[in-house]
Amino acid sequence: MPAPPSPPSSSHLVRELGEWFPPAVAAWVAGALEADEYEELPAGLRAQVAQRLTRSRAVHGCLECRTLSLWIFVRGLSHCRACGEPLTRGAVSRAVVRPREGDPASRARLLDATPPVASWLTAPLRLPRPVAPGADTVFVAPRRAEVALASEVPEAEVERAAVERLRQAIDELEASPVDGQLRARLSKDPGAKQLREALGAPSTPRIAEGSRHVARGRFEEALEAFSEAIRENPHHPQPWTKRGIVRARTGDLAGAVQDYSEALGVDDVYLPAWANRASAEFHRGNLEATVHDASRALELAPSLAQAWLFRGIARARLGEARAAEEDLFQFLELSPYSPYVRLIRNTLREVDARLARSA
């Protein structure tokens, strides 16, 4: 076996850890790692490090001993520093799965696959072998069963940490020197085009008439036109969805949800109906329904930023901190300068207030 590379320098570690923690905390963790004093750090902080490892874009895990390694993450090692087994991808007996890598559908297929592609998350736990020569000073994170789920960390602490990471990310985005043209482009929802295209066809005379009325703000006339289009063709989801959108714009959210449901009764994979019903349920305060409908929309259009936003905020209000954080970071990646970022800030303040009341 080739000699393992030397561990990265403290400055390198500080930069890597700085993606997750404030600079002072990153330096503290890096110093503990280099001094082989990681286990002396507070249990809550160690749990947060392990938690971020399991959700990082670059984390590696060994299927032989089922160990996560921060050094593997930082350096992309070819062999497990705990048991010495090669970390080859695509082998029959072991593979490296990188959480959040690639599009959601491909990632789901990889995680659900049977051999020849195995998943670190579903692989059987095997007893660790002796540590590889020269690895005595290398930090290996505690096993997933012990800390990755962070079951010993109070939920309130998990929520506070998630709130702080999201708030810091938004602050950094707003402070970044991005010119106005680029900022405008990055404020758009990359999934909106797919949504418009799905809603745009077919265009019958009644549908076209209703759309013209909407453009001119004549919502009563638009409702009449779309209702006539439904009478002409009740077996297509488009006129139901178009009328639902007008009802939502005029404040009739219950009527809008009813129309979207009618559309889905005609076609249960009609993206505009799922996306717009998620929006209506969100604004009605029906959090569980929002999560359900937004999830269905994201199965059809993973780049639909607004669905990530609504689902993330709903999950945050439901107290599902980990899932909410993932959703809201995904929204920020897709549409970092969206005007809807303010909704995230408002939600973070709501979570702060709830945690303060329960303290």
C-alpha cells in the first residue's frame, strides 16, 4: 500500500472548516485536530462536525469499516486511514457515495442500487481492522452510529446552529461584490421556465382570452373565460390550473386549491398544479400539505427554487431543522439573490423567538 499523504496544514483546515463555522471556531477545531486533541472538544461541537461531514459535497466513507474521516474529506485520500482498504468507486464490495453529489434522481438511484454499486449508508457494518501504518496521529470521526445522527444533541441546539449557518450564508451573499446585472440574473428561479412551458400549452381561444384578461388585470373576465374553457374541455389540467392561479391572485386560496386538485385528478404528474397548490397551501399556513405538494413538484422539477423555499420554510416552522436547512441552502444555491430571501430571514426570526420562549 502506498504511504498515506501527510495531513493538511492548519491553515488549510481552517479554510475548509470555515465553510461551516465562524473563523474562531474553525481555528479551534483545526488546532484540536492537528494536536490530536479532537476528543477533548465539547460533544455538541463534535456532533456538529460529524453532522456536516455526512452532508458535505465531498465527504467519503469506507464500506469496510464504515468510518467517516475528516482527512479523507480534506485530501480525497485513496485509502481508508482507519482500516487501510482502498476507497474505490463502483467496486462490487465497496464504493464511495458523496451525499448531495449530482442531480437528485441520479443520487437516489445510486443510494438505492444493489451491487455492483453499494452505498455507504446501507452497507453492513464490519469490524474495523488495525489502523494503517503511519496513521496514528490522524483523526477519524466517530462512527455514524455514535454521532452522525447527533441523537445526543438537544434539538434546540441543532435548530440554533442551523439558524446561525443560514443567517451567516445570507449575510455573506448580501455582502458579496456582485454587479447589478449578475445579481439580477441570479435572482431568477431557474425552474420557472419549465413551469411556464408546462402551463403554456395548449392555447385554445378561451385560454388565450383568459390570459389576455389576466395581463390587463381583469380577473373577473379571466375567471369567466377559464371557466368556459373548463366546460369545453374538463379533461385537461391546464384550464383548471389557470383558473386556480387567478383565484389565488384574488385571495380565494381555498378555491385555488380546489381547482389545482381538480387538475391533479385529471393528470397527477402535472407540474404547474403541484407547484401552485404548494404555494397556495403555504400561504394558507397548511405546513404538512406544503411539504407534500412541494416534494411532488421537486420530483418533476428539481431546479424549481420556489418549491425548495416553501418546503424549507414549512419544515422550519414544523421544527424539522435538519431538513429545513438542506432545503433552504438548496434554494440559496439556485436563486441566491431572489427577493424571497427575506422570507428566510423572517422565518429565522420566528425560530429564534420560538426557541427563546421554550428556553
